[in-house]
Amino acid sequence: MISSISKTDQLKKILLRGIKSGMYKPGDKLPSIMSICKKHSVSKHTVSQTLSNLSELGVLDLAHGKATRVSETPFQNNIEIIYAGLTPIDQQEFWAAFYQGIIDEINETHGFSYSNRVIAGVSLKEELQNLEFKNSVGGLVVGTANLKVIEHLKKYGLSFLMVYERTECIETSFVSCEYREVMQQVVDLFIANERRKLAYIGSFEGKTDKGINTDKYDRFIDAVKAHGLNVNPEWQKNAYHLMNEGYEAMKALLESNERPDGVFLSSDVLAPGVYRALHEAGLKIPEDVMVAGCDNLEIGKYLVPSLTTIELSRYEMGRTAAKNLISNIKNDDKVIQTNFSPEIVIRESLN
């Protein structure tokens, strides 16, 4: 018996599972509506609605007065890479490594292909209306944890997994990071260098959805509090991951009542702007202010002084995401949540 508020969605998942597992092969007739009603204790309306939905997805051939059959090509083992961003994913330094890992894993797995879908975020509602997945078996969501995107994927009964981004608002499969241990190491390093006035620059808005950026911020604050240090609200600057945002945030920090002597950046992208603001103020790194970043982007190695940062293993995370999704597609859908443990990369800016 199906005991769920949305019986249509539950029945859809059951039938899709049967088709994916080979219980119902391409061209096979499905049991009659009354048989499905009896087996799953649902109404004729629920069965009819479910079959109609699966027909719209291209999974079933549904014709009045004829038996309902599985389409000859219900799935083509295609995985959608759904990316939210204005810059092409293979040209975006942070996400490109994830993407390369994803496509390498898919290309090396027999029988699977991939295609790219871009959500620019200009008009999400309109974009989602045009986002259909009739010929795909799974999706990897990159660059967003937007609940509307997640609900849209669920509507199609698609196996999907979130890459790096995640949300605590709804249970989903993901491959992401757990920052607790590495943040403790970063704060310990500040303390070991006699820095106790620690500031944070980065994106941590939307604290109610507990996304990855908010989680990163919370882990930093927890580590600071564990040392009994003051968490000064003036030293917490919300900034998008852009160079100019780093510059403006650092200038604001320097105008606060008490200047911090250590700054953590939630992305290395912020570092050039932070370095510039400190230079204009006549302050040196690391002598006056020590700085650490996150993501281990290429730019960090070439800044002067070179930037201490956090390595996420982005390529390996991408491969693992694709591997976990393919495992889910081949087998019964499960919620698979995998967290990588980032590592600190010590360089001149905090050493």
C-alpha cells in the first residue's frame, strides 16, 4: 500500500523503478488499470493520472482503447548536467574542475552519455517551464541549491544528485564537503601565529536554508568560539565571490572600531581585492594582517604573498557525484550523501 500524501508521485516512482530495472521492458504491456489499483491500493484516478504523466515524459505509449505499453526508447541513459551560472561551466575556474570529473566518469562508463543544461537565473520560473527531461535518466545539479529546481526535477521522477551545493530544507542526494575539521585547523593556525582578532569575508546570506556557504561560515564561527575569542559583528562581512566585493569588504573592515589581525575569505576570488585594500592602507601581509582563503584556485599561488587556502578535491568530487548517480540509476533509488574532507594548503599569507 502507498502511504503518502502524493500517491501519484509515489506510484510514478514505483512504475519508473520497474521500467529501469527491466521488470517492464521496451514494448511490454503494463498491467491493467484495475490490476494496478488493486496491487497498490490506489484509486483509478491516481493510476490514470500517473500513466498520463509518464506518457507526457515519453516513458509510456498511451492510446485510448489500446493497452498501455512501455515506449521503445523510454530512456537513453543520458545524464543532464544542470548548471546555474552566467559563465560557461568549462570556463568557470571553480566549477570547471567538478565538470571535468563528471564528464570523465560518464565517458568511462559504458552505455551512458551526457548533455548540458544552463539555468542563467534571469527568469527561473520561465526557464524551468522550458526545462524538460523526456529522454534522460538522471541529473546532476551544479551551482545551485534552489528548491524550485529540485522540485522541478522531482516532478519528472528523475534520479538526481546535487554537486557541492546542498540544502537542509529537503533530503536529497549530494556530494559535498564537511568543513568542521579544516576550519578548526585554519583558526588554530591563526592562533599559533598570535592572531586573535579574526574576521570573515564571504557569502553567508540565507542562513535559514543552511546551504554550503552558510555551513562554511558557521564552522568558522564555531572554531573561533572554541578558542574563547570574541566574535565581533563588525568583523563579519557578507560579500559575493567577486574581486571588487573583497576590496569593498576589506575597506569596511579597516574602518571598523578595531582592526582585525586575521581574515578568512570564503573564496580565493576575493583575495586580489582584499590584498589591494590592505596595500592602499599601508598594511602588509602577513606582518600586519594574515589572510587565508578557500577553494585552492590557481590565482592563490601567484599572489604576493602566496595565499594559504583550502583544497576541496573538486575533480574527485565531480567523479564521485557522477559515479553515485549512475549507481542510483542502475539500482534502486536511494539518498546517497557523501562529504569530502577538505585540507589546508599552507602558504606565505598565513605561515
